[in-house]
Amino acid sequence: MSTMIEQIRQRLAPLAAEHLDIEDDSAAHAGHAGAAGGGHYNVLIVSSCFNGKSRVARQRMVYDALGDLMQTGIHALALKTLTPEDI
């Protein structure tokens, strides 16, 4: 498992995910001009802390948890944020 995936997992721990999948999709973007600044990741997170929150609010919670990784290690992030009731 990559170090960045582990860092993402640690940063998202406060969201108490019941399910968390992190996929590194960087290889599919090799050579892309912006990719040199960080990787491309797909995240599926299921957490009851998203209950009653809009999709935008849920994504803000994830971005806030990731903090500076969004400027230093992550170039692109595809998010799917669900509650246990959504699945």
C-alpha cells in the first residue's frame, strides 16, 4: 500500500468510516502536466457522520480532514460520500 494512501486513511480516521476504499489511479494519468504535483485518487467513504448532510457538505468534511494533502500530495480526488442508509 502506498504511503499516500496510508496518509489519506489516517487523515480520514476522525470521520469514523464504516467502510473506506481508497484507489490510486495515478498510473492512468502518467504524463498529465499537473500530475507531477500529486496523485489521482478515488475515495469511497461510508460514515454515519454524513447523516443529514448534503453531498457538498460531506465533501467539505473530507477536504477539511485531508487538509494540506490537497495541496501537496493529491492532484485529483474523486469522492463518493455515503451514509450507511445510502448503501
